[in-house]
Amino acid sequence: MGWFSDDIETFEHLFVHSLQDIYYAERQIEKSLPDMIDKASDAELKRGFQMHLRQTKMQIKRLEQAFKKIQRTPQGTKCPAIDGILEEAQDIAGDVGDKVVLNAALIAAAQAVEHYEITRYGTLTSWAKLLGHADVAKLLYANLKEEKATDKKLNDIAKRKINKKALARKPKGLTPAERLEEAMIGIPPLG
Ligand SMILES: [Fe+2]
Ligand SMILES: [Fe+2]
């Protein structure tokens, strides 16, 4: 859908478009979580991500039920917002060398995802109610509650231990070869 297309005319169309947007987002999140599970080196954080992957699969099922209730085929629509959030998460995870600091980075990235989902499900739940889809609103609200609980858990673990551990990490000492390499930088070539 482009800026100047008129695919969305009514509030109901807008609702369906947003439902497709979160459906796409959840499926991208489902694909990204296994990588975050692999990268997390804290057992509690790893378990948390594993649990959220199971919840995400259930959330996708709820969305499919929601589509069914409004007589639509479950279908996604490309969501550049979640693509950007997930891409940035991958980039930062690739850049963090220390695995303890990486845990803090993973939580921050996961919370960005949760906040995106919370805003979407908040909007969708109230729109579903307004449009008279009370049963769909219930399904969306179930997802919203899980996202909020996940965000809270991530916040708790970050504050309780992960950020403190990350703060306590010292920069890695350079090996003699790396020191030599550093010393060579800036020396003009001979000749
Ligand atoms: Fe989700
Ligand atoms: Fe989530």
C-alpha cells in the first residue's frame, strides 16, 4: 500500500490493514527469536525468550482466529517498522563482542519489539471494540496482556542483574600481537 493509494477507505479497512501488519510482525518475530535464544548466555534470559517464542506461536494462532471471525483469510502486509527494529537488533547483536554486555543489548532490543507490539495491540483492541468485534477484541487483548507481561519481565531481569553485570565488565586487554598492530597504525609507510 502506497501513500497515495486508496486501498483503505473505511475504518474497517484500516482495522484489517493493521491486523495484517501485526500478523506480519508476529511472524517476523517468530523467525527472530531463535537467534536471540541462541545468543543469550544468561540461563534465565534464555528461558524467558524460549517462553516468549511459545507465546508468539500462540499469538499468531489467536490472530488467525481473529481473521476467521471477521471472515478474512489470514494474511500479512509488509511492516517496515518491525523490519527496522529487528534489523537493528541483529546489527547491534553482531557488534557487541562481550557476551555479558550482549545480554543487556538483547534485552533492550527485545523491549523495543515489545513496545511496538503493545502500541499495535492497544490500538487494535480498542478499534475492534468500536467496530463491534467484541470476540476479536478479546483475542487481541490476550496478546496485549502477554506483551505487557513480557516487557515487565525483561525490565525486571535487566534491573535485577543483567545491566549490573554488563556495567561490571572491563574492556578486554589486547594481546601482544594486537598491541603491535595498534602501534603500527598511524606509522607512515617506509620509502
Ligand atoms: Fe507478539
Ligand atoms: Fe512480544
